[in-house]
Amino acid sequence: MALTLIRVPVDELENFVYRAFKAMGMSDGDAKMCTNGLMQSELHCHPGQGQGVGGLIGYHRRISNGWYTLNAPFEIVKESPALALVDAHNAPGSVTSQRAMQLAVDKAKVSGIGTVIVRNSTHFGSSAVHGRIAAEQDCIGIAMTNAGPEMAPWGAASGVVGTNPWGLAAPTGGDFPVVLDVALTTAGKGMMRWFDREGKKMPLDWALTPEGHETDDPAAAMTGALLGIGQYKGFGLAMLTDVLTGVISGGGFGLVPYADPAKLDVSHTFIALDIEWFMPVATFKQRMDDFIRQIKSAKLRPGFSEILVPGEVDYRREQERRQNGTQLDSEVFDKLQALAAELKIDFPFERAVINTN
């Protein structure tokens, strides 16, 4: 069946998210960072991916249960001019990660490269949020994290590693940076739920049943394991991402992240490369623009009208949503309305303007 989507003005939604975080007990700075993370995801992602403002519900649950440490210290355990190891002390992952990437950028401006590895953290949101922090400061940014064991190793029937997403961003001379934001599974359970609600079959390379069989039935796969992109290649990348985050940091890896809801034990890695160390920034951006022109001038395949570079769809979505309002899934809308009542804050949105997907 078609899903109901409700148009909501972006500025009002951003203000609501910030007020909700403040009402949950966050400091002003942390509330702004968490709002930034959720709003970027809301403007760039498909509603079914579960990366937008619907994340407020999870934040509230974790804060209410004492599963986040609000105003936790950002502890630099060890550092050099180009490296840092950080203990997040179970803080909201979006806050820790935005701070960590900024630290990586600061180190890159001194050493040419900065790497910050974080342990004892929590879900960090969309990886592109952190990559963009570097790109906005004329660096190439790389952000990665491990996650709960939802992906099956190639040949296995149960999950051992996470979706372990990457966010890579590079500035250009155009209207938007090139940004690659990908999980290392073919799809996530958010999109599986979306397909299930629409009554649609999903591709066979998304997930397994609990018995280890490939399936196109999203309902049958919801309690099974996810499959990696490119079959064994996606699993290999996810395993090495765990090495680059959890194993090397001394934090959780494999089956450990998300095993205890009160201590998710997630680890992240952030890398910034200072472009100016290699060449003038203007030269780099010109070279990037030349590269993009080469890509877009390639011969089209049948059935395609244009070639897009990473981040272009996100940029177009943001422009459209800022102009016309973002589209909230009606289930998310109702949950946010109930949350507002519980937090005793104003919910200024109406269901009057609705679209169906």
C-alpha cells in the first residue's frame, strides 16, 4: 500500500528538534550538534532509511533509561601532532563524532593529516555528517564506525559484523562537495521495513532468513542477518572496518557493539587530509571539477538520462526540501507529536498537507 508522507517546513522542524533535545536535558552545544546531525540526515536521506528526525524517539528512550551519559567528558587518552585516541564515556555518538572530526581537521592543518580514533561511544548517525565537517574546511574527510552484528560473514547464516558505514567527502568548485555515504550491507532494516509496509518484495541480495536462506520477503528477513555489498567483498570491508575502529581502539568489535543497551561500546575512526599540504586548494577544486566533467561526459547506458556523482542526489533533495518542506512518514509524525506532549513542548505542525508515496 502507499505510505502517507506529511510536508513539514524545514526551519520549524529544525527548531522543534533543538527544543526537544534541550527538553531531554542536553546542553546547548550538544543539542545543536545532535540537531545538526539529524537535520542533515533528514534533508539528504530517503525516509525509509530511518536516518532523519525520527531518531529523536531513540534518543529520548536512551536518555530516559540512562543509557547515554549527557555532558560526558571528551577524554583524549593519548595524542601526538597527527593522532589521538579518545574515550567518549558513552556520550551521544553524534556529539563525540563531530568533536572528533574537528580535532582531526585541527591536526591535519598542522601535520597534513589528522586521525582520531574513538572508543566507548554510541551510534554516530549518518557518516556523511562527519565527512562534511572536513570538506567544509578544505580537507578530505573520512569517517567510519562499527555497529551491531547485523551482517553475516560470507557463507554464514548469522551476523557477526555491523553495517559499518563509511562517509567520505571532498570539496569541489561547484555547488556541493562530493560525498559518499554508504553502509557496507546492500541495504538496512529500515528499508526492509519500508518495503514490508508497502507490501513489496525486496531484492534477494539484501538479507537472509534466520535459517540462512536468501529471501525477497522483508518480513521473513527482519530477524535474519544482512548481506554485504558485493557478496564477500562487503564482508571483508566490514571486517577491516572493525579492525580500524574497534580492534585498534581497545573498544568493542564483532559481537560486542550493541550487546548491552546501556553501553553500546561502539568505536569510530576519523581521518582528515589537509588539501593545502598537497597543493593550493583552488588547484585541487579545479582538478575535482575537471574530474566531474569527465565522469558526466561518459557515454550513457540505455535507460539512463544523466550521470550523477556521489552527493548529488543528496544536494538535490536538500534544495527541494528546503524549498517545499521535508516529507515525514506519518508514523514518524505521530510519534514526534506524542514525544512533544511528553516533553511538554510545542508541536507546531499540521497534518493538512499530505502526500502519498
